[in-house]
Amino acid sequence: GNTVMFQHLMNKRRLVQWAFGPISSCLYNLSEVDSWGEDYSVLELVVASKKNEALRILDLPPLKQLISMKWNKYGKYYFRILTFLYLSYIITFTLCCAHRPLKPREGNVTDPRDTTIFIQRNLQEAYTTHEDQVRLVGEIISVFGAIVIMLLEIPDILRFGAKRYFGKTVLGGPFHIIIISYACLVLVILVLRLTSSEGECIAMSLALVLGWCNVMYFARGFQM
């Protein structure tokens, strides 16, 4: 987090091409600075640092220009593709929830406050029609996506440690808690569906809320 020392080290490694009054053109050596091809780069260390003061280094040259260049060159395109994929995924999951396998309730209503019209179909009845087969494709995508989320998140938790990974905003912070909770709930829904157990609707409702709340994570990539 020592900005003066960092500037001193970078100035020692720079090459001044030309200078005209207060204006100059410099070349910076980015070895061990850029994260490309480096195990322990400055960018990596700043982001993973326990000290918030270290983030001030990102506002200094040449890191500020480097980050801007990386974002404009490929970062924003990757982020937009990721946004599109996530929105497509969460919409697919939502449609599967909206068209979940239900059947009309049998028997008379004994309590005037009981407004239940449909009840959950068991596993043997859940995949019989063509509409059920279409929904099954969406459900497979939903479960596969949840497994992918878990496989992507767990290595980073082990790498940074749970306290830093969930507590540091620059690493995603609370959004990681939301998306991991969502993925766990989708897997819980899978178990409940396969065992024809009750409570699937509750887990599904919580998963929908968390899944759509996580869309706010992608707002970070759009200035407006």
C-alpha cells in the first residue's frame, strides 16, 4: 500500500523516450506488474491484499492505463458475454420454475383459508407430456449450470481463503455468497424432485430470489 515506494520503483524501471516541457513520453517495463504470464504480479497482489490501502496503487501510472487498456481490449467483451449467458441461464431456470409439474388438487377443502388449487406431481408423473420433456431440457441446463458455478467458486475459495473471498468487495464479496447459496438450493431442488419430497416450492422460491439478486453483480461492468 506504499504508493510513494511503488512510484519510485516504477520510475526506476521506465524509459523516457522524449520530453517537451511538462509533457513526456515513457515506456514502462510491465514484467511482474501485469498479471499475464506471471504467478505473483502486482495486479494479483493488490487485488488479493488484506490491506485496503493497496487499492490506491491501481490509480497510479502505469497501472491505471494498463487496467483501462485491458478492459477496453477484451475485458468488457468477456464481461458482456458472461452477462448474456447468466441472463439466459436465469431466465431458463425461471421458466422451469413457472412451469413446474403440478396437478389439480383432489379432495374437498375443509379449511376456508386453504386456497391450494394445484399440488406437486411425483417423479413418475412429472415427465409424461411433450411440454414436460421440453421443461426437462431446461432443468438439465439449470442443474448443470449450478454444478459449473460450484466448480468455479470452490477453487477460488481455497485460493484466497473464505474470509477474504467473501469479505473483500473487489473480489466479488457478498455476490459470491449469493451465487453459491443459489447453486446449493438448485441441487437441493434436484434431490427433492428425485425423492418426490415436499418443500420443493420453498427452495425454488429462495433460489429464484437469490438468482435474480445476483444480476446486480453484472451491473458493475456498465457505467450507467
